[in-house]
Amino acid sequence: MAVKMRLSRKGRAKAPFYHIVIADARSPRDGKFIEKIGTYNPMTKPATIEIDRNAAYDWLTKGAQPTDTVKAILRFKGVYYKKHLMRGVKKGAMTVEQADTLWQQWIDAKEGKISSRRAQTAADLEAFRKLVSGEAKKVKAPVADETAHEAAEAFKVTEDVVEAPAVEEVAPAVEEVAPVAEEVVEAAPAVEEVAPGVEETVATEEAAPAVEEEVVVAAEEAAPEVATEEASEETKTEEEA
């Protein structure tokens, strides 16, 4: 049975994500597999690769044949470098401890380069955002619930302290207004007592025109009698003469 080291595609359309698997060469690409040894995400920059180096080396020594893409991945992660060092150990050029030390140094240097590339990518992305929007967006630090609660309590205490003098200043004014209100209430009956007199005065004023009219009528009725008396006196005087 031929065993191959290949990629099994996962992820959605236009966003591929791969599993690095050990599978029978006769199985479909996304079908059954013997073992999964890592993942590969080509959508990041640089590509994100997670792989079990020792498991990959063991399968190489057992005769598993990697595809071209998987072979490039194994070279990138140092699996083939370990195979080269182990060949030197078999020939007696170095010990296993020396080979492991060299291999670990190579891995540390490689991971350092990858980290620097990721940092450079992040810096480029930030510069691009600043170029497009004018300035880079800053992420707000989350505020802990306890801090918010303490701030609210401090604000509440300050507010109470500020409002307290205002209440004390208003109290004397209220005390001064209270006697005035009592005097007004006491004065109310006096107004009620005055009211009947005012009503009588108004009634008298209303009755005055009627009295004047009666006086005028009486005067007019009395006028003919006075005229008659004067005429009779004049007649007597003429007769005597």
C-alpha cells in the first residue's frame, strides 16, 4: 500500500484551509486518512503552518511520499534538515545530542524570522490604514466592572456633597416665607367682612340714578301748580289796582 503525505482541503469558498494528513494514495483527496499531522493556512501573510515535526520525520523514514506542496512545507519547517542531520549521525560525523542542538538552533532562527515577518506585515497594514483613513484606529481598553462601580460611587458622593449646601441655603428662605403665608391666611376673613359693605355701596350706586329720575319727575309735576299760583296772584293785583 502506497502512503502519501498530502493536503486535505477544508474551509469555505475562496477561503481555503488545509489539513496535512497521512493517507492511502487510493483514497480521495478529502476522504479517509490515517493520521493528521498539521494544518496549513495560505490566507495569512506569511502563511500559518502548524505541524508535528517529529511525526512528519517518522513517516518520512517509513517511506511516505509527500506531494510537492507538502515537501515545500516540510523543508520550510526543518523536517528535511533533521533528516540530513540524522544521516550525518549514522555516518558518525556527529552525535545525536549535537544533531538535536543544531536542529533546535535552526528552528529558533527560523521562528524568529517568521515572527519578524509577521510584525512587518502588521506594521504595513497599520500604515495602509493610516494612509486611507488619516490615522490608525486605536483599540479602547476594556474597563473593569469594579473600576466603573468605584467611579460611579465617587461621582455619587461628590454630587451629594455639592447639593447639600444648596438645601441648607433654601431652608432659611422657606422659614421666612412661612410667617408671611400665615398673615395672608389670617387676613382672609377681614376681606370677607369688607365684602358685604362693598356690595351695599355698589347697590347704592346702582339705586342713585333711579332716585334722581324720581326727583326730576316730581319737580316737573310740581312746576304747573307753581305757575298757576303765580298767575292767580297777578290777577288779584290787577283787580285791586
